[in-house]
Amino acid sequence: MLLVSGIKWRHFLIIILCGLMIGVAGWNFFLKDYQRERIINYMEPQLEPLGAGWNRNQALITIGSGGLFGKGIGNGSQTRYGFLPEPQTDFIFSAITEEMGLVGASVLMSLFFILIWRILKIAKQAKTNFARLFASGFVILLIAQVFVHIGMNLGLLPIIGISLPFVSYGGSNLLFSYLSLGIIQSLKINV
């Protein structure tokens, strides 16, 4: 958002430096032991394959078992028999990939791409600063959530429990996402 709003690079780099210093202080003074354990387990996932590494390993097994076309909706063994934890929220991408395969995951990613492209188009055509910043901010949030969710399902990022927008079961995130789309649609029509 800072880059979209037109901040000077020097100021942006100062903010990044302050963020890094806060991150180091947070690791040393504010993170609890289980939070540090998650990060360490991300770095070395085979340290505790039946403990802290269980979720990551099961997500990878679930994705791999889907193959190209998947096992069919409702037929995913990892999901149905409870090996994959939280398949309706934190690991919905793994569950979808197991049941619909690589093809289903590709369709899902294509739908996200189309949505992001349309919102960026609205942001580009916006006549007011608020409309441009709101649409751009929602796109950044959407990209970040999708990237982190799929990254943690693929074992590329630590598991932090971010839902997949418009797909994961839930209340507040889904409500916020739909309200944001409504505001963006209103901005497109009225501004």
C-alpha cells in the first residue's frame, strides 16, 4: 500500500529496516516457545514428523495423492479419514487438490487470477485516490492470502493458519471479502 500510495524509496527503506529490528526483538522477547517451534520446524520439517511436522507432511501427502484428476469430490482418503487436519479451513487447498487433482487446483488458481485481474483493472480506471488505494489494497491482501495459504499447504511457508479467500469455511474473513468486493463494485459503478 505504501508503494501504491507513492511513498519515497528512502522512507520505505527506513520502514523496512525498523520492521527487521522489530522482528529480531520479537524473536528474542515476544514469541512464545511453541511459536518458535513452528518456525524451527518449518526450517527442519523432519525434526518431529509425528509432532510439529505432522500437518505439513499430511498436507503434502494429500496433495500428492490427488494426481492429475483427483479422487473425486468426497472420495479423498486423507481428508475423509481425518489424516489431514482442518481440511475445511487451513488446508482447504490440499483437500481440493486431493479430490479434484491438479486440474481442479489449476481451475481454482485461474479463477483467482481472473478476479485479481478484474480488480486491478478497476483500480487502474479509478478516478479518485480512495478508489485506487482501496482496490489496490484489496488486491494486495488477496494475493498475500492466496500466496501464504497455498505456500503453507505446499510446505514452502510455515503453517500459520491463513484461510483461502472465498473458499475456506469461516465467518469474518468471508464476510470481509464479500463486503470488500461490494465496495469495489460500488466504486466501479459510481466513481
